[in-house]
Amino acid sequence: MKSACARLLVAFGISVAMNSQASPSDTPLAANSAANHGSSTSVSDDPKHWLEKMADAIKHESYQGVLVFGNSKKWHTLSVYHTMIDGVEHEKILHLTGNPREITRNGSTVTYSQTGQSSVFQDHGSQLLSGVDPDTPTLDEFYRMSIGEGISRIAGHQAVKLLIRPVDEYRFGQNLWLDADSGLLLRSDLLDSNQRVLERYQFAQVQIGDEVTPLESEPALFGDRIEATFNESIPQADDVQPVGWVPGWVPPGYSLTGSRMDPDRGETSMYSDGLTAFTLFVDPVMQDSIPDFSKRWGATCAVVRHQQYGDENMRITVVGELPVAAAKKIASSVRYSSDSSVLQ
């Protein structure tokens, strides 16, 4: 799931997984999938058409609803608001389960609010630089896309099913259900190489096209707050130069789409293949910080490695919806360099 709200979900995805408990009764994966209903509705059989429609709806459509997000072990319920006000994108995601937390975006300003235990993966504002880019030249090279048969019904809306399969082991497959009218993403299943669902994002109810008032998009006043800014436009890879810490290897098809350097929080770089993304964080830490580890929560994995650079102990973190083996290879290849040609 790579919508603007999906980017926000990933932004707190690790914190959610580390800080909340699964609900034994929340097991949508155990339930049957939404039944396909025969329909005479005529839909385009061009997958790229639907991908483009989805990318446009995610940014420009107004919608609000409740969705479930998670895997077979952990499930979360979230309230989502999104609208355009005077040409400015506004978005709010409120966690309805677990510790109170909220992400609010007004144009280029993103505010994170949360209570309870904080996570080292808290500041993921750069995730918002990413999104689905149907015009990525190499997209067809690394994914095979097709339209599923029939019309499904998701959250009371007729939906077209888009099947996406990777051609290599460095990325996951996806099944996407898009609103037949607007193209808005209603449900997303991320699949492993055996077609098992690793993670699901699905609206339980959603209103599309209804305006969301500015008041609803204001941040709640609770807990710790972090404010960050990002460039609303997605820069082309040729226009973006790597920062000091860069990976010597990334999966084929991935390009740098954004980077940010913060004197207090280190360096952040976002890479995308046009459909999925991962983020590289590099920051100085104390010698007794958390040890190296690799962990996966559903489709999202995190790999942490440490590297000595002069007198500083640098923590290298890769977070994204990609196989752990790929994330480990990326993290192990990261080096400090002022030469952008280090990235192959």
C-alpha cells in the first residue's frame, strides 16, 4: 500500500508493532476474503490505467473512514481523514487501538503526536516523499501486472482487483482492490513468494468525495509531538544526489527519491522502485545503544547495523516493505562517501 495515508502508516508502522498488543479477536486474515460478485460493469483491462487512477485519487480525492491494518499476529484500527483545501493536501491518521498516537499533515508540515513508550524509529517524515509512480520507466521490468476477474465489494464500494507480481526475490507481490469509480485504494494485500498474505490494509467503511473540514485535520493535543517538513513534489532520481552515507547496493530498479540531513537526527534517504519503498536512517548513537538486529512485522522489516566512523558509533537502519534478506544486504553495504558514484 503506497498511498499518502499508507506512507503515514509506514511512518508509525514500526512504533505500532513495537508498542501495541494484538487483539485475539481481530483476525481478518482468518476470515474469508470479500466475495466476488458477478457484474456487468465495464472496466478498463489496462493495469497501468488503474495504477495511474489510484495514484491520482490518493492525492486529490477527499475521503474519510475507518480501516484495519496488520497481519495474522497484530491488528490495528485507524481513523483516516484526507482532503484538499484551497489546493493544499490535509491528512490525519488517528490510532483507535493501542497507545494514543496521531499523524497530521497540513501541506508540507507533518506533526506526530503520541503517548507511552517512544521508538527509535519515530521520525519517519521522509516516508512521505514516496508514493506510487506509474510513470517509472523500469516498473514493467520488475513487476507483472494484470486485472483480476469480476468485481468485488469492499467497504460497500464496487472494486476492481489489480494483481501485481515481482520478477525477482527482492520485492513482494501485491493484490490491490481499487474503487471502481474513483480508483481509491480500498484494500491491499502484500504477498510473499508463496502467495501468502504478509500484511493487509483494508477500509471497513469509507466515504469518498465528502469534504473533510479543516478542524478535523488539526492535530490532537496529547503526548509528545514532533513536527517535520517535506517537499510535496517527488523529485526525479536524476535530480537527487545521495547524502554522505549511501548504500553500495540496492535492489535493481530502486532509485533515490529524497534525502534529508538533520544535525540532531542524522541522515535519512528514501529509495523507491515506483511501487514500493524503503528508508535508510543513519545517526550517531552511544556505544551501549541497542544491538544489531533484524526483525519483520508482517511485510515491514527493520535491519539495524552499527559501524564505527572515526570517534562516532553510527547506527544504520533500513526500514521498508521488502524481504529481510534484501534489507540486510542494503544495510551491510552502507558506507560514508562524498562520491555519488558509490551507489550502483
